[in-house]
Amino acid sequence: MSEIIQVGDKVKIYLDSKFGEKEGWYEGVVVRIDPYSKHRGFYWVELSETAQSVLGIRQISVFNPKNIQKNG
């Protein structure tokens, strides 16, 4: 993650093989950031309507910085 991500930013998140056939990139908007340490945090992402219908969830937290990117 080379860019600073803030609340309100449009992002893409990557869900890995733990999500089975739903593995891949999904779009959403950062709605909250919970600090974990000085350099990392949990990014709470409200998923797009398309992602919500595919995954069956509205929000998800992302901790690993390689799994979140600014979108646009």
C-alpha cells in the first residue's frame, strides 16, 4: 500500500483463497479505520452493492496492506 488511505476513499480489496470461489478483488468505500499500531490499522470497508450480493456481507475489515488499494 503506497498511498495513504483515508475514510471516504474508494478502494479495491483482495479476498484470498480462504474465500474459495469468491476469491478476488472487490470494490467498496472505507468507512472507518481502527488503529492497531503506529503503522497499521484495520480498514473497515463498506462493499459495493455488487460485492454485497456476491459475498452476502455489507462490511469487512482489511488488515493486510497488500490486500487494499485506492480505486481511482
